[in-house]
Amino acid sequence: MPTFEYAPAPESRAVVDVDSTYGLFINGDWVDGRGTAFKTVNPATEEVLADIHEASPDDVDLAVKAARTAYTRVWSRMSGADRGKYLFRIARILQERAREFAVLETLDNGKPIKETRDVDIPLAAAHFFYHAGWADKLSYAGYGPDPRPHGVVGQIIPWNFPLLMLAWKVAPALATGNTVVLKPAETTPLTALLFAQVCQQAELPPGVVNIVTGAGDTGQAIVDHPGIDKIAFTGSTGVGKMIARSIAGTRKKATLELGGKGANIVFDDAPIDQTVEGIVRGIFFNQGHVCCAGSRLLVQETVADEVVRRLQRRLSTLRVGDPLDKNTDVGAINSRAQLDRITSLVDAGEAEGAERWDNGCALPQKGFWFRPTLFSGVTQTHRIAQEEIFGPVLSVLTFRTPQEAVAKANNTPYGLSAGIWTDKGSRILWMADQLKAGVVWANTFNQFDPTSPFGGYKESGYGREGGRHGLEAYLKGSI
Amino acid sequence: MSTTDTAVDATARARDLLGVSRLTNQALTSWLHGLRGVDQVGCEARAAGLGTRSIKNDSKRWAIDLAISMIDLTTLEGADTHGRVRGLAAKALSPDPSDLTTPRPAAVCVYGDMVATAKEVLGDSGVKVAAVATAFPSGRASMPVKLLDTKDAVTAGADEIDMVIDRGAFLSGDYLTVFHQIAQTKAACGDARLKVIMETGELVTYDNVRRASWLSMLAGGDFIKTSTGKIQPAATLPVTLIMLEAVRDWRELTGEMVGVKPAGGIKTSKDAIKFLVAVNEVAGEDWLDNQWFRFGASSLLNDLLLQRQKMKDGVYSSATYIADDSPSTAY
């Protein structure tokens, strides 16, 4: 038994009411879906949280029509200043109800309350505040004197940051004058549905935001609907390619934010204790369910053993368990399917000869869990160095020179993120120039801000979200 | 063992650790500047992260008692009188007269001329007497004076000596002088344990804090201590984090444990528990003992006692329910 045992410090579930059934949010109202209802579970306990209606293609059609009507009659005619007022109102309500959202997100997603409370929800509110500010200043954004919205935008978001990804999509779309049909991921629909209540509370005109729930078929119905002007998608590269194929030859625009296999590059002059923290934040934040995760650690050979040793010591202090406990560092894997995928890739890593280490912590009996895991002796040709694992698994590779680090970092079909750890400012700039990654962090990792554009190179997708660059995707005459 | 022998021992050991045949300022500089740098933003983020731990119920009860047992109950005022020191020492003997299960602080920390008075009250109670020495707080005196200051306190019965380093020498890069001063003071301590005050508020950068920590450990300090309490900022969590990393890495290198003492500015139980969380998660649980971790504080004890009473009775008392010999400065 440890000397200093932290007593359980769970956040109260009572702050949020979870309904037993959720319909679809179309034209400002709740309607029944005509598809086959499904269940959303708490991945930490496998407890069923609610029944969720599935939107059929007819329901999607209803939602797109509502969005079109709202666009032509209300939203596109409204002044930017007035649109901004709605967005400010939504942002404030998100802050007021932050605790409710944090608990619900943790219940539905499995991520620790520490992260939903300190990262997901505050950042989601920040995105609305930021874009609210742009709504009446679009003429000064550098996209011409009177940039116009596309119209109706179909948005499909993933399960790793459910409310935050919604904010990344909805806030810029609304600020620029578009209306929205959004589909949350089938394993994490609850915060999007609570957000629908926020839209009602903010008295957002009906039809401006429509939320339809379902899995791949519902997503396909949105992508294929002729009334959709633009698709914004965040998710896997496989689905991203399907979307690109579906809309090829149509007038539909798209931004795709897809997978990644981020390289976190550590030089021997790096500030080592903070580097270890950054590596942990890079891959064990959100159980590694992060598209821009630093899942490949590239360490200069001279310090590789030391970095691995310090990393193992640090991982042994990570607290894995009840996501609602305020002291939990690593929560549950989001679904059985994802757990299976992680397990199979980790098995492949072992079979290919990489050395597997995990922190040996106790795991809860029920729910989907995976120990923080580290592979050393990984080479570029191993699957665990090439494929996105999307779990708490770090592959450690080594390099000898800065040139080799760049070459290895870029030797992947992905190009979403990279990290550089060194005390040399000039080397940071030189490296950042060479790395084919949409985001390069220096002496930090996984930092997000609404003012900073985010997006990928190569198979990590195209288009940017956030900042001035992110507005471009929602305005005509651009991408 | 004579003073010179120990100084020679410290030098010999330093030569050995540094792998040099002669301990020069150049050799010390290379070694200290070869330590890995500290990234300020990352260090502060880590400290803030540790500060979000939520310590409840039994853990909180346990942590409060541990924190009380780690306090160096301190009075270091020009206006200190024998009466006040006797009062403080009596407080250390029975911190909460309404609950005799309350643990006692580790030590009472006073100026050298008050050692005998404190010792008279504390006797062999187990509560130690710590004395500040070496021209505390500025350290601006000649070496013979500093050594005499130290020996005087030890002769008067001090169990522990809190010395200050020569920050001027450190900041001008004269590490060898700082090394020798610490080694000589250590020798003058005899059996007393030596705490080395780095006055981190004057060292300013985290890189300096790390270097001063390693230099102090190399020269034979038994404890590294943040501050005199006379300079702001005093004991911050990030600075203490750097020091905890230093003692952890020092043990990895030499097998020896060195204690850590943040002093000044830690006033509430909540703050104290944050420090204990940092000790637990950075240095490790071996340091969760007053042999290896101390709080230099005066008002902290009363807040811990209030919290302790609250945990027991379920209600908060006002400060008037905490018996204190010098209540005016305590709240």
C-alpha cells in the first residue's frame, strides 16, 4: 500500500439529468427518429446511459430542409453583430453549465473529469467567444469586402472530444452565417444533445443548428444530401477518403481533419523533466484518443535510455480508474471496438519484436481499460510506428542527427502534428520549417487555442480550423 | 574530526563525483552548467497540475497530521524576546491543548542567541531546535564570523543549523566559494544537521535553483531550503518541484537522501497539502517523513490545527479556539 493513499474524490453525478431517451433536434424542436434506436453506454462501467434515436435519410432530409429555411429566411439576413450576440449567449451558457457538461462528457466518453473540467468545456466555450467576436468583422478578415457563407453545412464529428469538436465546427459556421446539420459520434451523442438544449435556452432561431444522431449510415445520408453545400468532418482517414469519394464531382466543399501519427522529437539538450511531462501529455492525455497525439517518440540516441527510464518512472505515478474521480489521470477507452483495435495493434507490436512495457496498474473489473503502455526498440517499419493506434500506447524510436529526426518524422502518410524538445531556439525554427505537419509544438505538446489554426498535411486531411484561417473554410470563394 | 578534514572530505568526494583531479571553479561550472535545463512554462504547468489533486477524508486527515509533524515552527524577528521564544517552544510541545493526540512539529527555528532558551523548554521532548546562522538572512559577513555564528549555536544546543549561501558569489559564478563555505559550515556543525538556504527569490531562474540545489548537495548539505522568509517570492510550488527533482536525481546518482524545506509563504492547509502531493509524486513516498521534508512556517500550524479540529468535530472554529502564545502575528 502506498503511504499517501488518495481517498476517492468523485465529482457528483447529480449535477446533470440524463434522460432515458433522446430524439433528434430538428428545426428547434425534438422529433422522433425513424431509424433503429441505439444505446449509448458509459465506457467506464458499461452501464447504459440512454436510448438514442437514429436519424434515417428522411430525417436527415428534414434537418437539411430546416437548415435551408433558417438560412434563407433568418440567418443569412441577420447582421453579423446580431449573430455574434447569439454566439456570445451560447458561450456564456456553456460556462454557466460547465459542470453539467463536464460530468456528462465524462460519463459518456470515459475521459477523466480533470480533463473535461479543465480542457474540453472551457475550450469549447472559448471557441464560441472567439468566433462571436469575428461575426461582425468578417469584412476585415482578409477574404474580401463582403465574404459570403456557403449555406447549409453538414458536420460530422468524432467521439474523442465530443463537445469540443462540436464547438470547433458550429462556432465558425454560425459566425460566418451558415446553418448547420451536425451528427455527433454514435458512442458519444449526449453532450451534443445537451448543447441542443443550450441552443433552445439561447433562443437561437429554429433550424440554425440541427442535431441528428446515428452511425455511419446517417453520416452518409448527410454527405450525399443534395441540399448540403459543404461538409466538415473530423475522424478517421478511412472515412475521410469515403467522404472525398462521395462528393467528388459535386459542387460540395469539404474540410477533413483526419488521423495522425505525430512525432515528438527529443534532443539531448532538452529540459528533461518538462520533456517527460510533455511526452506524457502528448500521448496519455485523453487516453491517447487524440488525432494529433505524439504517438511516436523520436529520441536522440545519447539520451534514449535516460528518457525511457524517467518516462517509466513517471508513468508509474499515473492514476488510472474512475473517470469521475478528480484525481484520475487516465480514464476509460471509449468503446469495446476501440479497445479491440488497440489490443490488436499492441499484440502486433510485440509480435514484430518491439519491447512492450506497461505501468502494471490495477484496472477496474468492468468497462473498457488499457494500461499506459510504452514500446521501446521500435523501428520505422513496425506497424506500431506507422499506423494510428489511438490509444495510450507510445512507440519509442531513436535518431542520431537532426536531419535523421526530420526524415523519420516525415516518413509517414500522416502530417498532423509534431513536437520539438530542445534548448536551442535556432534548431526549433529550422526543424519547424522541415516538418510536414500542420501543427508543430516547441517544448510543449497538445496545446490548443481558438486563435490558432489546426489541420493537417497529406493523409491527415485538408483545411484549417480555428484562427483567421479557419474562417476561410466557411466562406465562399475560398477552399 | 577537525574542520579541515571534513572540508577535504567534501572536496575529495566532489572530485570523485565530477571525475576531476582538482576541484576548480571551472570544473564546478562545467558540471553545474551541464545539468539539464528547466523549461519555465513546463515546470509551472506541472506544479499547477499537482495543485489540482483533491485530497479528501482520511487522506486529508493523514496529510494534516503529517504536515504538522513537518513544521519548523519559526520566529526570526529583531523583536524576539526570551518570553516569546519560550511561548513558541511551549506551543510546539502541545500544539493543541484541547486534543493531546495532535502531533508535535519537528522543530522550533530561532536565531542563535535564542537556542538555549528554546532548548530549556524543549529538553529531550524530541522537538528539535534549529538555529539560523552564517549572518542570516543576508549572509554578508566574513567566513570566520559565519563559522563562529554556527559553532556558537551548536554549542548552545542547536540540533539543526539553517545557513544561507552567498548569493552574490553564486550569481557572479564563483561556485567554488559557495561550495567551500557550505563544506566548512557543515564541518562546523558537528552532529547538527545542516540546512542550506539558497534564497531562491534572489536566484530568480529555475536553472539557478537547480544548480544551487546540486551545489549544496555536493558540498554536504543535509537539507536544501528555499528561503529565509525575508525575501519575496519565498517558497513557491514550482521552485520546490525543482528541488524535489534534484534530491530524487541526487539519490539516483549517489544513493544518498537529502531533505527539502520550503520556507516562507505557505500559510494554509490547502497549500501544505499541495506540497505533500508534490513530494509524493515527484520525489516519492520515502520523503514523506519529517526527517526528509519540512515546512518553514509560523502561521501554517494554526491553520492546520483549525482544519484538524474541523475534520474531527465537523465544524469550523474561529481562530480564537486555537491557543497561541503570540496570536497577533499568527492570524
